[in-house]
Amino acid sequence: MSEMPAEHGVEMRHLRAFVAVARERNFTRAAQHLQITQPALSRTVASLERLVGTALFARNRRTVALTAAGQRFLPHVHRTLAVLDEAVDAATGGPPVLRVGFTWGSTAEYTAPIVRDFERSHPQVTVEIRRYDDTVAGLDDGRTHVGFLPGDPADPRFATLVLADEPRVVALPADHPLVSGDDVVLADLASETIVINVVSGTTTLELWEPTRRPDTVVRVRNVDEWMEAIAAGRGVGLTPASTGRLYTHPQIRYRLVADSPRVPITLAWPRLAAHPLVAAFVASAERMRHRRDHDTA
């Protein structure tokens, strides 16, 4: 959205109308939320679609759904509106806020020291730390300004700084035979059911050779479901080693997987229209990374 030429004529009223319909999936409710009439809302959305040059909603008498184009458009619109609200707050003297996202606890060892270092040098800034169970911790739609991620997002929209490389461990039910065996390797797990966090996890079946991949997967959507599935004996799970240090469970044991690729812990932020404070936050991250490397050398 930030690159849209002025001649497109898209206005903020178009974007707010689009977001309201996308949220409500209903023109009547969206119009009530915006305190305008439904015909006026329909005209605004139709005008936006003409300006953009494609349909953003698929409509019939019963349902309203985002088209593929609408789904791609939505996070950019969220980000545009968030930046506008921040600009208004800055112009009117509101306190600066930096929203820091994370996906789950595997990044916690890195988050707190960086936030503390940033707050010491920027005491006037309010840092909000928020968890989002998605692959980029709320960065794609402006809910957060910078995010701590397990793994590399491999997304050209985001710049990244690698904070550390974590070895990978396997989480096993407490009575699993591998708990007391020799060193664990990926081949030992090829016949197991693998529990995978499909929203923000770092494990895929690509870790194994094509001829030795596990046959069965249990899919979960957050770390709590992941742990409970393993504790219940429904499978085993692979994760960065820091997970084992941060998440304990009486029915789970962790073992190092000797031949598994390491997992980068990354700090990510938008390449375009980044928050003005992101550069200072990244500088804090670089200082803390250097200090951590020095302490562990």
C-alpha cells in the first residue's frame, strides 16, 4: 500500500470500509460499526475495487468472503492504518510506543535482555510485548513493529538479524524408550508419530531424508497443545533446545538430536515503513548478541 501511486485515488475511508467488511463478513454489521448506511458502504467498497482494479470480496445473498486478492490486500491495509494512527499520536504528542512480538517461548531467553537494554536507553518509550501464534509474530499486518522468531521467516518483506543458533532437541513422553537410550539421531525418530505446530513451529518432515520420513503427523496450533499431545503419548516433537529449558512438564523429557540442523533465533522487522524506533531496538539486539557471544566464548 505504501507504494500505491497517488493517481489510484484510494482514500482512508475506502480502507476503513474494507477492513470493517473483512472483519464482520457482513455489510449490514460493518455499516453499523462504521455508523453509515449499508448502501453507502457498498458504494465505498465498490469504488475501492474499481480503484484497485480487482474484486476484493466474493458476495452472494448469504455470505461475504475475501477473494484471494482481498486476502493479500488485508495485511497491507492493517499496516497502513496502524502507521496512520501512530503518526497522529506522534503529531499530537502522545507517548511513543514500540510493539514487540514473539511467537512462543523458545525466544524468551533473548527477548528480555534486549528489551531491558532498549528501555534503559529509551526510558520515554513504552514497550509492549505481545504474543501472536503466527509465523511472523504479528509483523505482517502492523500489530507489532519488531518480532522475535524461531527460525528464518525467509520472507522478502522482512529484514532479519540472527541472534543465535539453537541445537534441536526431541520432546519425548516420559516413558518413551529413547529417554534412557544412546544419543538420539533423526533416523531413530523416522518410525515415530511427529507432533508439529503448524502455526509457528520450526519442524517439518523435510528434516528427514525422503526415504526415511515419518508416516504420521499430529498437527497442533500452539505450544500448549504441542506439549499436551506429547505428554499424552500421541507422538514426539522436535524443537529448539531453549524450549526444553523454558517449558517443563512432568510427563515430558528432552533429548538432544545430534544430527539435526540447528535453528536460528531471529529478530525480524519490515523492510518498508519500519517504525522509527526499530533501528534503535536492532542496535540493542546487536549489543546483547555481542555480549552473549563474549560470555559464552
